[in-house]
Amino acid sequence: MEDRNLDAFDWRILKAVQADGRLSLSSLSEQVGLSKTPCQIRLRRLEDEGYIVGYHAQLNMRKIRKNYVVFIQVKLEATSRRHLDQFNTAVKKMDEIQSCHMMAGGYDYLLKVRCRNMEEYRVILTDCINNLPGVYQTTTFPVMEEVKTAVGVDLAGLT
């Protein structure tokens, strides 16, 4: 199914729920300038069509003791479709990995891991990441300070 063109109301709904996924239907309809029923119909359609894929709470990483962040560059032994698929499948099963991006350039993947400290990270690296299918080499970059972490994207100019 081809994506449809969103109108100004759809974009306002996306912007509002991205900023606050717990908005009541009343508040959302007021913010976007629609009555409740048309607003609810549009919201459900945006969910059904995959523009909205979920609602999530943003946790305080320091309070839950997951504020140690490392980025890991990963090189694979080979980059055939089979090797990439095996690696991708295995990474998706690892809760320790917060994000995984296939990269172009001098390495194949960039992983982001959140954990409690360097000791916990060492265990994750040696027991989990180094045992992923096809891993040839890893390079770790510990984060000294997390300056900005956005939870959404800028929707300005997309309408």
C-alpha cells in the first residue's frame, strides 16, 4: 500500500502525540483544532497505517541505573546477505543493545548499549556482543556525558 499524503490536521496530531503520548482525546482534539470524533478517527487511521507505531514512557536513566552509555563499532567477518541477516536477527533478540545501525564506511554496524557501569559493559561485550554471529572486531567508545537525547523528530516543514 502506498503512503497517502498527510494533511495539516494529520501533521498536528503527529506532532502533539510525539510530544505527549498521554494526551487525552479532549486535549488532542483541542490542540489540533478538530472535534473529538474526527480527531479520534484520524488518530486511529494514523495508527492503522503505521505512522504511529507505539506509545512509550521516557525513563530517567540515572534513577534506574542505566546511565552508562557506550557505542560499539562492529566489523563482521563477511557481509553477505546471509551473514547480515544472521547478525540482524541475533541483535534484535538482545535487550542489552538499545540501538543497532548498519553503517557504510570502515565498519559494518554501530551499536548503542546502556548499562550500569564499565564492569557490566565488559560482561555484555565478552559474553554477548563478541558471540554474535560473524563478529570479527569491535571498538568501544564510552560516553563521558550525554548532552542531548531526543525522543522525537522535527516535523516542521513536512506539512
